[in-house]
Amino acid sequence: MQNIFQDNSLIRRKIKETLQLPDGQYEWQITGDIYFQTFFYLSKRFGEPEVFDDYKNAGTWRFAVKQYQIHVYLNCSWVVFLMFGKIGNQRIESPALVKWHRRCREVSGKLLYGYLSNNDRSENTMKIVDALFEQFVVENSIDKENITKEEFDDKYGMAWFDYCQKYNNKIINLNRKELDEKYGKEYKNAYVRHALKTLEQFLKNMLTPIWIRDVPYNIKGKLSDKEASFYHRYYDNINIKFIKNQ
């Protein structure tokens, strides 16, 4: 099983919105204020966590939820929610990047890939390289008859690479900023949407109160009776199986 979200903004925002957490100084620190509350709640409700390293973390609770595993992990300062599943493509890309890569495939025969040597290039590509190189030589007043390859690489190597990249961008003819604004920066296919929905249900279940005598608590801490009554609606909203320590 693979880490579906790699701690990206999709999972962070879902955690923040569902648990209604305030903004932190850094996006990944938003769960810092519920650190001890989480330990207390999960310990009382499910039992002690697994501790893989006494020095580095306070424990991990593992849950089987639908076809996923969700881990609640307490590092030294904040709570981390990890979600694991079987995904075909681990590169979760933005719609803008998907559009960019699709366009690159369409014009791949005209693009200059820096990782290819001249011996690996097609005859048509070499014609493009030669013509572009002649332009570069003229624009930079390079005496190509009296310069070694080592001297060229040392003095003009990066400039030539940037020149080729500008050519590639011209061929692709897409504006990345405009793509981000039009298509969005986050990619969510059906699998990712289902995983996020499942995570939301799990997080809401963690808001379900438990009682110590007559005092209700959930993953965020102590509740009023009114809050406990409200959050009780999430009791049994999803089937959660706690994976106990071996």
C-alpha cells in the first residue's frame, strides 16, 4: 500500500476543514494544538498506540477503513494523518500539469530533450539542433572554429541549455500561470476523491464523544454537553477497525 497524499495540501486542507482547526504558522503544524487531546482520546477509545521509536514519536494508531489504512501518528510536536491505499499512478498531478504533459507528447518530435546525446537524436531533430545552434553562435558572437567542447561547455553550457528550453517553451506554446488559473493546481481523479471522502468520514468519527464520568471528550479535547450532542451524530458513520499491536 502506498501513501496516497504524501502529506500534500489536499489532505492538509481536508483535515483543517473537517476538524475546524485554526490556521498555524505553517500549514503542516495545524494539528499542534490537539496533540495531547489526540493522545488522550485515542488511548481511551482504542487503547495504546504502537511506538516504533521511543525517542522520536509518541505513537501510531492504525485503522482499516474500507479499502484503505489510515494512520494517526504523533511525532514530537503535532498529529499526522496518513492514508494508504493501492494506486496505479502515484504521481498525483495538477490538471494544469496534466495539460502541459499532454501538449508535450503532442509536439514531442519537435522538442529538444537535454538527456539525449546527438547520437540518440533523429535526423529531423538534429536539423532543428543545428539550426538553433547556428542562431545561438551568431547571437553570442562565438568563434566556433576556435573553441573546444570543454571551453564551450564551461562558458556557454548553461546559456545553451536555457536557449533550448526557451525554444521548447515556444513550441509547447502554453502559459503555466494561465494553465494554473484555468485548470487548477490540484488533481483529483475518482480514486483520490473517494479517498478524501473516506478520510472526511473517518475524521468526523474522531469527533464522536467518549465520556469520562459525565465529561465528554473527542479528538479535539473536552466538550460541552451541547457539542457532545452535536458530534454524536457521527457515531457509526463509517466502519472503523482498529489494528491492534501485534
